[in-house]
Amino acid sequence: MNNPVPGARKMNFPYSIYRCLTTGLYYSFSPAYRLFQKVRKESHPDMDQRLGDYSKLLLQKKPRQPVIWIHAASVGEVHAATGIIEKLLAIIPDCTIIFSTTTKHGQSSAIQLLGKQVHCVYAPLDFIASVRKALRFFTPVILVCIETEIWPNWLYEAHRMGIKTAIINGRISARSIKNYIKLKSLFKNILQHVEAFSMIQKEDAERIKLLGAPSERIQINGNSKYDQLAQPTIADFHKKKMGSIFKLSAQDKIFVAGSTRKNEEEIILDAYEGVCQFFPDTKLILAPRHIERTPNIEKLMHRRGMDYQLRTTIAADQMLPRILILDTIGELQSAYCIASVAFCGGSLVPLGGHNILEAAAVGTPVFYGPYMDDFSDARELLETQGGGGVVGNAKELTEKILDLFQNPEKAADMGKRAIHAVSSNQGASERHALVIKNILNKQSA
């Protein structure tokens, strides 16, 4: 284990309160869970690990050194981390990587993408006892948090144990900074102990600095998600996947509305009906961001008298229905690959938007609403290259889609521009990986 850092116990008043509150929660929750285990005579590996117990995990007796722990909360962060991990394994082939997530969907994605190359686990809850047990079990040399995973106890305890920490592919949106700034005195204390901040863009760097990150430790290295999206083999894979499920023709006009949120489906359906007045055979694939909202969308369809099918009820090798509700996880990228045009949700309502580059990377012209605070870099990139555009309501979305349907050359050009926008901004994964390598080099020097 690394040597504890002298003076690392110095902490400010807000952080002392945070430690007391989380410790109280731990001692309230942990006994209840242990009693549940005893009564049910079974344990839940995910919850065991969330409490810092990894004893049932089968690791090599002596993991190859150095041990690098990378944490990504959910699916989006997992995809951001994937390219970084691949680059790390290339430049430090003898390392052992612990890859943790918070959500079950994130864990599934991590196992699917990198399960044979890394050890996939659930992250400990931010209780002192949990993170201490976890860090002592794995004994990493460095703890790397992806995007905005700033957990005070975890980062502080790592520092106290002499483990280097870093924020990589760092992102803080204009929307979230308002909440972070309310707790600036807490975060400033924690961020002082972080070795490096490898941020996505200038605005992210300025916001992390505003929270108390030392300016000399901040770098701007781009978005690692671009690297994963820009691989042509990914588009080919998803096209074949969707083509194996549905009978498709080159003449099909398919409108995909992805990652839609509450109050957006009405707007999408209004736009779709407007398009169908001129192109009545247009197909719609509607993919809610949270599939548990599917029953509400079904009620909306019934109220409007619209026929639809759920993806979970469709067998392979049938015609794509007029309206398909994508009530599955992990198939949106495949839908974007067969789309004639796409809309990305969370953007017509003030929720910060979602990843518009998933559609752009496969050459699909993509539109989105004005609320793109969480993906401002992606929006700027697409609009600069002419690969995407903003719409404010159903009427504008209808007009944009009709314009592309009526002018296929324009649609094809917009798709090419979208691909170029993504592919011309690659290399961030390697830059982020080199930040980690440099920290390790300093550690061993």
C-alpha cells in the first residue's frame, strides 16, 4: 500500500460536516443490509461492492503493476473511458485496470466493451468505511475519475493513503456549475488534492478552476467520445445489426427521435404528422431516454389514435413498422445508422441535451433543440461544420426534415459534414491517457 501523506488529515469545516453526515448514513444503512443478507441467506454482489466488500471477486493473486483504478458512472462515461483505457493498455501493457461503474447499465456496458481486458466492478458508495476498504483491497497507484465524478470521501481517502488522483475527460456544464458553486467551499478542499485535471474544452477548464482546482494542474485535451464514435466499423456493425432485424430498402425514409424526454414526444409526433402530409410512407423510430417511460408514451399514442409497435414485441426479419418505440437498451446507435434524419432529445426542454454526435458519426443529419448546455462543444462542432442544426418547435423540425427529404443531395452533404466534424476531432483518448502515464512516471521517479 502507498504511504499515507503527511498532513492529509487537514480538512475544512464543510468537508468535516460531509464526513459526519455520510458516516452516519453508513452506520444506519450497513447493519440493515447485513440483517437482510442473514434473513434472506443470500448476498447481492453489487451492493456488497457498493459497501466496499470485494472479497468474492476473483483477481490474480498478484495483479500486474501498476494498478490503475478508473471510475465511470454510467453508460455515457463508460463510452468516454473506453478509448482512454485502450490507449492506456497500449502504452502501459503490463498494468492492471480496475474499471468501476455506479449503475447496472454502466456495468453491463463496461463488461461488454472491455470485460476481457479489465476487472469490472461496482464503485463503493462515498462512505469513508466503504472507500477505505475498497482502496485497501485493490491498492491502486492512481484513481482516475471520468467527467464529473467528484466524490469527496473517495478522493480525500485516496490522497490520504498516498494514491494519486485525476479527473480525466473532465466536463462541467453551464447548467451544473450553478449547483456546484453552492458547495464551492467543500469542493475546493477536495480539488486541492487532485493531481491533474484533463478537461474537454476551455469552458470546462474555467469552471473547474472556479471551483478551486489549481490552474497549473489543468489541461484541455478534448472529448474522448469522439474517438470511439468515429470508427467506420462501428457504423457497419450497427447497420448489419438493424438490417438483420428489419427488412429495409434504400428508398425508406426513416426519422429517428432519440433520447427523448417528458413533453418532447408530443412535439416529435406533431412534426412527424407534418412530414407525413408530404411523405406518407415515412417511418418513425421513437427512443425515450428512460425506457420506464414507455407506458406513458403508449398512452400518448392511444390518445392520438396512432398505430405503433414496441421493439420488445418484434421478431426478426419483418418490415419496419410505421412507428416503432425503442423500449430496449443499447439499440439507439443502430437506429441512427439506418436513419434518414435524426432528432436528439433532452434539448427542446431545459435538460441540457444528449449526445448528438452518436447520429453525426454515422452520417445522419441531426437536429436538436436550443437547450444543449451539457453538449455545447458538440453543438458548436456540428454547426461550424454544417452537420447539424437547431430547431425550436414542431413547425421548425417539420420544415427541416421536409427540406432534406425534398433535397437528397443536401441531406447527403450534411451527413458527410457530420462525419467530418467527428473524425477531424480525434486523438483526445491518447492525450488523456498520456496525462495518466505522466502522473505514474512522476510517482515512480
